[in-house]
Amino acid sequence: MADSSNNHPKTLNFNVGVLGHVDSGKTSLARALSSTASTAAFDKNPQSRERGITLDLGFSSFTVDLPEQLREDSGGYGYDNLQFTLVDCPGHASLIRTIIGGAQIIDLMMLVVDVVKGIQTQTAECLLIGELTCPHMVVILNKTDLLPPNKRQTVIDKMTKRLHKTLENTRFKDCPVIALAAKPGGPEAPESEETHGVPELIELLKSQTYLPHRDPGGALLMAVDHCFSIRGQGTVMTGTILQGALAVNDTVEIPALKVTKKVKSVQMFRRPVERAMQGDRVGVCVTQFDPKLLERGVVCTPGSLHTLHAALISVRKIGYFKGSLATRAKFHITVGHETVMARVTFFGLPPGETHQTSTTDPQLPPSDPHAPEPDPRPLDTPFSFDREYFHQDEYVIGQREAGGLGQDPEQWALLEFERPVTCPTLCLVIGSKLDTDIHANACRLAFQGRLLEGFEEKSYSETTLPRLHIYKTKYKEGQVERVTDNYTVIGRNLFKKETNLQLFVGLKVTLSTGEAGVIEGGFGQSGKFKIRVPEGLSQETMQLLSSSAKKKGKGGAKGESAKEDDAKTDFQPICINLRFKRYVFDPHKKMVQI
């Protein structure tokens, strides 16, 4: 937002993500659209220039007259013009973590598809990221100059139809598709070569804009993507304000460096402003520090972000992910602007319980009239430590209805990070398997969620996890060894020799003959145990046990004939059944009766 006190026009900043498969022509398209390049624009990285691919988020912009629909929508805001900030995201398979970091600041997504090759693996992944993070999309069929002129329109029509079919079950159903050639002749062609379809694209983008929800309130959070020094002035951080506002003379914190700095000046695309707010793309000059220490990261209001060793998140599986989501497996977790490995534990509500949730989707701004229908189960329902949860060996898939639709049960996950991460609460979390073979035709995005609770103490497993009542149900089966009297039996094969039987004293068991008993303690040193039967054993049970004892006595040295006898009588031992639950994070490992 520009500063009106300097008599500059008041500009609405609108962030457009340019995503797509490697070599689909994203950077060429951004270059063709842009009139003003920021410090982070157009493949500044030497490695990316050598390889011809984008290795980091590139930013550039162009300004147009405010479209008619925004003049009506902007109400008292009184914007004079519209600035499109293009966020050129990498398409290379191994750099998906950068895309996820960039997608969270995008108002509209341009998905660039090579018209010759169609949708490829990373194209589909970009589409998924868009679904998780962005309400609107425009599809660009690029490189139309490579199609034979006499077949060009036929191929474009066929590809457009195929794309609409692909998108029909996504939030981008019926989104616009436009064909163009951002760089006819390819990267080596002379700059004088005229682009095809770019003016039409600008008009289309203008028609797709809306007034994004911008809130200057709350703590500042700015995503920094580039950092450099200016001799005699200070260090400049460029990035996008994700929440809150920023003004000259404010004090900001750089959590990664554990330092606070004073804001000396603010610029929006080389123009000084006094203040900027959520959604604005800015350069912020602060008192000097070494820019190499912060190439990417976040800046915030002092004390507003937390560094976490573990976290609890809501979780939903991404349907296109083919593998199972197993407890204790490790995933790449993108949270805030960091990607780190974490071990995951999945859990849900006890069998038969359901959870009431509201119907507000936190991902969609309320001021957006074109937003799709909200998911009836939001990801940011507050987490409660006061209830019990059921441990799951893996994420549970719900029953699908005939059309393939249906909801998975509400579920959560505990993430235990390999290194601490700094992030805001309620931020989007995406779990991926980025170590999957990049040439495999498989989606690597596994699940999404929201960060609900963070654990800042390094010793969280001793201090906080015991508050988390996640239990496993256990079932054990042993046999009655012999009867002592009408009210007491000795059992075997229920516990190992080394088991601490004191943990089980007082738990109820049932015999396969119907009687209920209570474990009184161990018997001898071999893992046997004593059961008290308060109501006494039935006459039939006593007879069974006494006949069993006689048969054992018969055996002696005549082992073979005893076996034959057993086979003839077909005696079934009396079983002892024990059901209990154990809380996964209980330091005392206490067993609780079901």
C-alpha cells in the first residue's frame, strides 16, 4: 500500500504466483509481463542462469489501471491503480519446498503448461499446492509457436478440453485457459521477437482480480526472500508481508538470528513509503547485520514467533498420494518458510466418538466473493488436551461414497522435528516425501494441516507429552495352568518372564468358561500369575480343570500314548482374556482397564 502523504497514487498490490513444470516457460512469461523488476527478479542465482531454470522465488511487477470491478469493490479504500507482483516459483522437482514457501503469499495462481507436453508430474504437484493455498487460478498454455500453424488451433482446443476435464473435481473447475507464446523461438531467440497473446493475458488477469482480504492488525510477519547490504545505510531485506503492518522506526525481530533491528526506511518497488501492510511486497532497510546470515526466512514483531521442537497439527491426507501415512515414518514437513524432517505419530478420536466442528474455512478470505464452498471440517479447530485420543498405526481413510467423495475421520498428528523450526501458530503445514524418485510419475505431497499447538521446550517429551492422552488398546490371551481352590487359579503364557507384573495387579480378566477374575500377583519366577475369582469357579469349570490335570498326570514316560489320548478327548485349555489400554506418553506406563 503506497503512502498517500507523499502524493503518490494509492496502489493495491496483488500477488500472482507463476507455477508449472520445469522448462514450461514461467520465467519468460514473467519477463514478458513485467515492466519493473525487483532485486529478487529473473534468476539472479548464477547456478540457475547456467542451467536455465529458476532456483529461487523470483519477484517482478507491473502496474495497470484499476479494473472496474475493483473500483466498485474497494469502497473507502480508494485505490488508484493495481500492481501485479509476479512470484516466479521454481518448477524443478527437487525444489518443491521453495514452491510451498512461495505459494502461501499468493492471491491468484498462473499455472503454466507446455502446450506440446501437457500436464507433467510437477504440473500436477503445483496444481495441488494451489488447491491448498490459493482460491483462484488461470491456466496458461505456453509455447504455441512450437505448434504447426495449420494444426495450432486444433491442438489448443484439444489441450483446453483435457485441462477442463482434469480440473473438474478441483476448486479450479471452469477456470480460464489462455494460449500464448511468451518467448517465440525459445530462450536463445533475439529479444526483438514479438510475444503472442500477452496483452490478452493482462486483460484476463485484470478481469480475475478481486479485493484480497488485507488486515493491518495483529503481529507483523514478513517472509524474506532476499537480503543485501548498502554501504553506509544498513541491510535491506526484501519480501512480502504475510500479516500485520510495518512502519519506519518500528523495531522488528529476526528470529533466526535472535536479534532485533530498527526499521530505517521502507520501499515498494524502489519508491519510499512510510508504511506497508499485509499483502505488500517491500524492501526494508534496517540497522546493519551480515546479509549472508539471512538469505531466506521471516521477520516479525518481537516475541510473536516461537521456535518449536515438536507440534500438534490437524491432518488430512492428499488424495493423489499413493503411499500409506504410517506412524513413526519420517516426512519432509514444510511449516512457515522452513522445510525440515519430522517423525509423525497419527491419532484420532476413540472408536464411536465424533467431533463437532464449525463450518468456516480459515484458508479463504471472507471478502472474496468468488471463493469455493468451504470444507465443512476446518483444519483449525482448537485442540483440547482434556480429552482422550486413540493411537493409530497409520492415517485412517474414510468410507468413500459412490462418486468417490466422502470424508476421512477427523485426525491429528504429532510432529517431532529433527531440528527446531520458527513459525506462527495456525500456519499451513504440508507433509511430503521429497526423497521419492523425481522421475517417478507419483505425487510427493502426502498430507496437509494446520499447526494447532507448538512445544518450545527441548524436554517436551517429559514436560508436555504426558498431558497428551493418546492410548493404545491391548489384548492378551493366556491359559489356566491349574486350579488351587474354588476361588483361585494359576495362569500362564499371558506375560513374558521379564514383565513387571506389578503393573497389571488389580486388572480384571475373563475366562473362556465365563467367570470373571482379578490378577492378584505373580506366582514363582517364570511369568506365571495368580487369579482370584470372587464369585468362585463353576462346577463345570472345576471338572474341566481336574480332568485336564489327570490327563497331564497320565503322560509320564508314556509321552506318545498321552498325546494320542489328548487327540481322542480333544481337550481345549481354558483361556484367560485380558483387555486394557495403555497411554503412549504416560511416564509410569500404567495399564488401565477397558
